[in-house]
Amino acid sequence: MTSPHHPFHELFEQLGLPSDADSIARFLREHGDLPGDVALSDAPFWLPAQAAFLRETLHQDSDWSHQVDQLNKALHGL
């Protein structure tokens, strides 16, 4: 069984954030300087539920893992 593919903008919807292209670009600009020693889920701009979702996604290697990895790279400037 294959995992469903979620487009990147759907991750923003899942996190309860605006998911249009301009809003995503603005979010990445505003938060894209995350220090390398700060885990994505520990970033100070997440609400507790958002941080928990990100942690659980990576821990469980869920359907969203690829998109969360993509977000992590974008915010850490990788």
C-alpha cells in the first residue's frame, strides 16, 4: 500500500495556516531564519497543537513526513 501524496500547501491547511501561495511565501520569509540547533517542532512560533502535530508526524513517519521535512528544510535554509 502506498502513502497518499499531500501537496505542500495542504500541510499549511493541516496546521491551520493560510495555504495560498502568497501566504506560504510570507510565512517562509518571516520564519525562514530558524537556527540549526532548533528542531522544527520547537520553533517558538507554533501553537502547542501545531508543534505536537509536527513532532508526531516525524516520530510516526506518517503520510505528512515528506511535507514536514520539506518545511523543515525551508525554515532552516537548507
